Amino acid sequence: MAIRVKLDELLHERRMTLTDLADRVGLTLANLSILKTGKAKAIRFSTLDAICRELQCQPGDLLAHDEGE
């Protein structure tokens, strides 16, 4: 898929674990893990909003489009 999720990089930059983020946004660790590993087929705007709010980022900071994939 040409869409890449940069959640791992954002968490590393903010010195936050996936577990911390899951607790803050009210999602299961399993669902965030699916998103982090790029296995998710979709993301709800409410989930994207919650992640961006907690990581203090924009959706474009979290998602990237890789040409040629």
C-alpha cells in the first residue's frame, strides 16, 4: 500500500510508548498496533483526531504517501 503510517517515529520523538498512547486515546493496544505496523485498512476520523491531539501533530505528520508502491 502506498500509504505509510509514521506512528512509530512520532512515538519515538515524543518518548511515548504505544501503551501510553492507547491509554490516553482510549483505544486497545491491539488496534493501535495494527495501525502502527501498517496492517490497518482504514482509520476513523475520530481516532485520527484523538491520536493527533495526544501527539500534538497534524494528520500529515502521521500519514505519508510513498510513490511507487
